[in-house]
Amino acid sequence: MTTPLQTMPPKDTWLHNLFILRLCGLMLQIGVLAVAEWKLHILLPLATLLWVLALSMVWVILTGWRLTRLWSVTAWTYSGQLLVDMTILGMLLYFTGGASNPFISLFLLPVIIAAMVLPTRFAWTISGLSIMVYTLLSHQHVALVLPSGVIAFRLHLLGMWLNFILSAILITGFVGGMAHSIRMRDQALVRIREQRLRDEQIVALGSLAAGAAHELSTPLATMNVITGELLEDFAEQPEPQQSLTLLQQQIGLCKNILTRLTQQAQNARSESGHLQTSDTWLRSVLDQWQLMRPQVQPQIRWLSTSPAPKMIVGEALGQAVLNLCNNAADAGDNQMELEVTWDTQTIHMDILDRGAGFDSKWPLGLAFFTTKQEQGGSGIGLMLASASIEQYGGKVSLHTRAGGGARVSVNLPVFVEKEQA
């Protein structure tokens, strides 16, 4: 059974990093061979070494073609790549002194890579094979013909120095890059787990909300009937009539909200949203909110003068904005402000209040939290609003407002029409 390493776009795979390393190694090998032959005048089997380098070049080209294919990288694939690299390196070292070549320690590089990337059994296999090749090169190799005496010793020291520099660069660059990609993958997995946890919470809340909507329909109907009867009883008394009329309107709003909630539960996530001009949509949401909260007089500032862009909207997004406005009005004693701006890419809303503000350590979207514990707040509305806005490609961020209070920033993407070819 093959073991997938990681499914990524080709340019972001470890195989792509190995391809870059192999290409750099080929250029360095050609450079070292040229210096040894024409600068240091070391007698080498040049024709044979050029054939090995040509083989290495073909392998680089094949790997580059392999990267253009959307094929998953398995442990077997990666092990085969490393084994071919070890074979080519072993052939080069066989014709250049074997284990006495100062570049023999480059065999450690595939061992390090295998230990970081491959499962344990593959890593041990690569390690065992490298030990075996090293041992064979100690006994079987083509001896180098070097100048005698001090010059030979100095050349060996020079080779060791170059090998150390090359190994340090390769390990820091390549292995460090792989370690970075592993850390990025781990962070992505953490975000996925957090998203899954939040989705589970939202699904649970949806089930509870659907049940609550069904249970609340009966008492709301009873309240509506009693309110109608009271309106008839107090038909000639203006003050009770005004209060009862307002109460009947609020009961109607509650019934409409429960109806929409039931419809959304039935449709699940089939809603894809529709296209609408951003200022028209936002004004309709605020008009609906004013019916729900007639005692609140918000200060709305439209800070952009250019024609408002279009955006993808839906019931869930409108409900999210309503929740954020309700939170601001509750925190600010029925006082809230709204600032709206837009550009070619983003629609930005700042919902401002003069309440208690936010603690920057609160993890928005990962847990329930609220500043309204005394009023029985649970923090569910804020979490649901954040989740709904993210479903439409937006983002919510919390800030403490200068002078006291909170600022909830909402960024939503603008709909960009694709040009026809």
C-alpha cells in the first residue's frame, strides 16, 4: 500500500524542493569537475564522469516533467527519487576516489531528507543503503591521481572545506524549507480542526433553533390572539391601544423570523445567495432592523461617494448584520453608529458603540463569549454572525474603540464580473 505524503499543487510539494536541490547539485558538480580538471589539473576519467552527469541531467528533466503531472506523491515515489540520487552520487564518487573523496559526506543529505519526510521503515531503508554504499566505496573505487606531499593534503582540506559549506547551505536551505512546510501544514490542520469544531457547534445550534422555532409558534399564536382581543377591549383608550399595537407588531416580527428560520433549516445550505447593490441591500437590512428596534436611533455614515459596488447577499448574511447591530445597540444603551465605505475589492462596515469594549484575547469564532453576562447574553449571536460572514468570503474583527466602547469591523468581498473572452 502506498503512503501519500501530502496532496498539494505540484510547485508546493517536497518533490519540487528535491527537484530544485537536484538542479543546484548538478550545476555544482559540473563546476567542481571543471575546476578539478582545468584549474587544479587533477587527472580524472573525464569522459565517464560526463556520461554520469548527462544521466543526472536526464533525471532532472524527467523530474521536471513529473512535476507537471497532477499525480500524488507517495512514500514509494519519494524513496525511488532519493535512491536514484544516491546511485548517481555513488557513481560520481566511485570514479573520483570513493570514500577518500571529501564530498563523501553528501550521502548524509538523503538520509536527513528521508528521516524528515518518509515513514520510519523507508527512512531506515535509505539509511541502511547509504551505509552499504559508503562501505563499498571504501573498498572499491577508482583512485585519484593527486600531486604528492603537501599539495595533496591541501587539496583534500580544500575539498573538505567546500563540502562543509555546501552541506551547510543545502541542509539549511532545503531541510529548513521542508521543516517550514511541515509547520505550515500543522498550522493548517489546526485551523481545519478549529473550523470543524465551530461547524459542529453551529450544526448543533441549528438543530436546537429548528426545535425552538417549532415550539415557539404555538405561544406566539396565542399571544397574537390575546393581543387582538385586548385591542378590541381597549378600542376607545388611545394609550393602551398604542402599546398593544406595538406589541402586536413585535409578535408579527417574531413570527416572520421563525418562518424564515424554518425555511432556512429546510433549505439547509442550498442557498447560494443573489447579486445586489451593496448600499441597497444594507439599507433594506437596516430598515428591517429599525422595525425590530424602533427605540434605537443609529447614526449611519456613508463615507464613499462613488456608485456602490455589487455583492453576493443572502438571508444568512443579513441576519449576521442584524445580530451585530443588536449587540452594538445593547452594549451602547440603544446608541450605535455605522460607517460604510467601499472600493473596487472590499465593502467595509464599522459598527461602533460606547459599551464595555472587547478583550483582544477573546478568540472570535472559536468559543462563545459575551460582554452581556448580566443581561443573560451567551455570545452565540456573535459567533454565528462571524461564521455566516465568513461563508460569504468576508471577515469580522473586534477592536476596542478609542475613548471607550467597541468597533466591530466587517469586510465583505465585492462581486467582480469576469470579462468575456
